Amino acid sequence: MPPLRRSSAKAVAATRVIRERKDPLEDEARFLRSWFERPLVTGAVTPSGRMLARTMAAYADPSVDGPVIELGPGTGPVTEALIRRGFDQERLILVEFNPDFCRLLQRRFPRTTVIRGDAYRIRETLGGLLDRPCAATISSLPLFTKPLEQRLDLLQGAHDLMHPGAPFVQFTYAVVPPIPARCEAGSYTASRSNKVWLNLPPARVWVYRRPEASKPATP
């Protein structure tokens, strides 16, 4: 039997990840329990739906060099979508605060890097781990539970770790953007997806990029 081509091998690997996943109802129960225990940390009572996860992953380009940071991966629906998108597990850095979710992620995606840490302190959490700029940051954090100043600091910190123009991808159930769409200082631009009606509840994806001229000078 001839060896699988690289693209076919990735598809098989992605399918294997899907098969290893537990019953979706079990994941929902985990999320609900976590939300009851830490509502301001978990933010949502159910994991992101497949269509929302696919929409978020679509903004990350596998051909761009560097790792991908995922903030608040939970039980891994967006992680799964990134693998389906064509990212090798080794490129994914998952930052999760909930220790139960961390253990689950390590079982489901054993070749990713799972870090238990505070995503809102992204510089300290990932300090010393990265040896090159990142291709994207994908966030499922409940940003509206934090003051605007802290949200802006997270965005700036993530952009500091990425290629100029790389996307910071964030979903929200709200009708207003989680970070203001207009930036008076011109340090980022914002765009949004169409409403993902197939997600429950319906959600929208916002994408924030830093123009190349705004990147801090390297010392």
C-alpha cells in the first residue's frame, strides 16, 4: 500500500482526534459544572459549537510560520477545528486556567503544549516559551467579565507575541464588540464575521490585527 501523502495523513490524524472525543453531552456537563463553580472564569455554560469553532479557526493560516496560541480552549472544540484546518498539534499552545480542562486537553491532544496559567497575563504566562513570532491567537475567553483596560492589555500583549498583521480572534455572544472596533491610537484594526446562527446561542467572531508600522521596535 503506498504511503499516505502529507495532506491525507493530516486528515487521518484529525479524524482520529474526533473519534477520541467523548460524548458531546459529557463535555456540556463539564462546562456547566465549571460555570457553576467559576462563572467569571468559564464565562459560557456550553462549549463552542462546531460551526463557531470552524469560523474562528478559518482566520488562522497554516502556511504562516510560527505557533498558534489558543486562550481558554476548554474541552477543545476550537483546538479540534484548528487541527482540521491543517495545523500540526505540535504548533498549538493551549493556555487554560481550569486544571480539569488541562488534563482533558492533554489526553485529547497529546502533542500540543498545554499550559495551566492566566491568559490575561499572556506575557508572563508564555515568557521564555516562544522562540519566534506566532501565526495567530485564538481566544474563547469571557472578555466582558474584565475591565476594558485589561482587555486592551491582553490584545496588546498578544500582538507583541505575533507577526505584524497576524489575527487575534475572539468570539462573543454580545451585540457589541468585546474590544472596541475603533481604535483612536491606530494600534489595531478590527473586522467581524457574519452572525453564526447555527451556534447556540448565536455568536459573532471579531478579528483584531496590528498594522506592521505599529509593531514596537526590537531592542
